[in-house]
Amino acid sequence: MRSAPNDVIAFHSGYPDRELLPERLVRAALARASRGDAALSRPPAAGVPELQSWFAHELRTATPAGFAPPTPSDVVVVPGSQSGLSSVFRALAGGSQPVLMESPTYWGAILAASHAGADVVPVPSGPDGPDPVELARAFEETGARLFYAQPNYANPTGAQWSHQRGEEVLEIVRRHGAFLIEDDWAHDFGISTSAVPLAAREDSGHVIYLRSLTKSVSPAIRVAAVIVRGPARDRILTDRGAESMYVSGVMQAAALDTVTQPGWQTHLRALRHQLQSRRDLLAASLRQHAPQVHVAHVPHGGLNLWARLPDGTEVDRFVRECESAGVIIAAGSEWFPAEPAGPFVRLNYAGPNPGAFEEGARVLGSILGDRPNAR
């Protein structure tokens, strides 16, 4: 994540602004953790048992009747979801094995899979998720055994799969004896809907579930979990041991303390309203001042708007011109595993100074000039 001077309008960050974090809870939790045993002891490799139990319970609350809920022993605590992704790909997809990914998708997943030596295969995805026919074809043509996806508030598009689409994807994954790597990065950022993990509806070991607290608690507390059943869990834990041995006990204690305080749920309710007002403000500002920046789908949650620029726009040049005018945005090209499907940018509405959103939209519209809307 790039830092930005205080006098610029920042739409590029992947993290929520500080005022959207539970600062009081975090500071108190860190103070208590520093005074406890966690400050001087080494935690278990798979995580502090109480935190493992919390992650398992979170998924258990979404598990319908008739499905076996996860247990704490299915949980591996990792130092952030990026680290978890790296371990999953190294443990299960090394040696040029194909990995299917939605396109566009999280750039960090593309990077982690590539660094593990995997062959990334894009599967086109839209506001409703991947086309099941295209996904099945990709499995059949590549022999892949891994499919990375974000069913809830995907980064960068904000897409959320319907219940039916989730069931169709799970059926395809099971039929091919594969794993769905479900990245639930934005679980705490629902606005008009809530995130319902697919992992809650799959108890036969075909889903590897990642849940992070880093963005919703604090970027200084890099704590996440991988929840997976069966031998894959042991392979991932072995990789984590080789990579970092264990996650800081102080960070685990602080994360657990934060999310188990009564104020946590109060914070999440307020956050939902704050994100809605910011999202709607940015979307309205773009419609009024930069209609050339076309947002086809206003997301039900997450942190970003995914916008298409007029056809023929040189995105990198546009990004540079915006930065020169004091507005920092993220070029959409890095979210595509292969060639970009068009000129896109990602705009974060959870960044600092929402009062400047309207001015930022004016700058975007001014630089694009009088070009027609992209459709």
C-alpha cells in the first residue's frame, strides 16, 4: 500500500481509514496483552487455543443444520491473510500446477500463487460471480485442483455471489475433487447485506477458508486464520512452521480481546452505516462530476468501487495525470491474472477525508474531458 501526503485525495488504499477502526478497543487490548503472559511466552504453532475457538465459533454460527461445524483444531492462525494465501499455494499448488482464479481478482493472490510456482488460469467473473459453465470448462481443460475466489464483496469488484451461485460452484468443485480457496477478507464490511461464508455449507473438506482481522481491527495487528479439514490442514501448518514458526502471542491476545469486547459489535454496527454513507457519497459524486467513470455495480459491502473508463483510455497515463492533480487512484490492470478486460480503476471509499470525495470526482471528470461514457 502506497502512503499519501496529507494534501492529496487518496482513493487508492486497500485499508479503511483510521477513523473507521475500533481505536479505543485496540489500544486497551494491546495494553492488557502487554501485561499478560502473552508478552513473554511462545504460543502454539497453530495458534492460541482461545483464538482458534473464536474463529471456529464465528464460522459455526453461519453453519446450517445438517452440516458438521468446524472445530478449533481445524484452525491455523496466520500473520495476516496474505501470509495464509502464500502457505496455501506453496503447500497445495507448487511445481507449476494450475490454479483457477476469478478475473479480475485480488492482486495479492495472483502474486502469492505466482511466487509459489503455480500456473494461474483466469476465469471471467462478473457482479454475480463466475459463470458455472466457464468454471467447469476451466477445471476440465486444465485439470486444476484449486480455485481461488472471493464470494463476498470481492476485491476489486465488490461482487457478492447469490446462494444459488455458491451452490453451483461448490458442486463443480466437489465433482472435480478440488479445493475452493474462499477468501473472506471483507467479512466485517457488509453494508446492505452480510457475508455468509460458503465454508459454512461444505463439511467434506473441499473448502479452504480464510478470515482476516487485519483490516477490520487494525493494520498493526496482522492476525488471520485458515480453516480447513483433513490432510491439507497439516500441510499448511507445516509450511507455516517453516516460514514463521508461530504468530506473535501479543498480537493474537490483542485481536481476541478486541473482538470479544461488547463494544466490538457496537463498532461493527456503526461501521456499516459509515461505509454506506461513504460509498453512496463517492458514487453520487462520480455520477455528477465524472459520468465518464462508469460504475456498473454498486457493491453491497467491501471498501471499493470498480469503475470502467472510456474505451481507449491509457490507464497508466490517466493515473499519473490524476496524481499530478492531487488525486491518487489505483490502476485496474494489476487485478487481472492475464490481459485486462478493459480500462478499469479501483476507487476506495473507505479512505481518509470523505469531504474531499466530490472534489476528487471533479478532478477525474476534468482529466477525462468530454469523452463519452464507457459501456
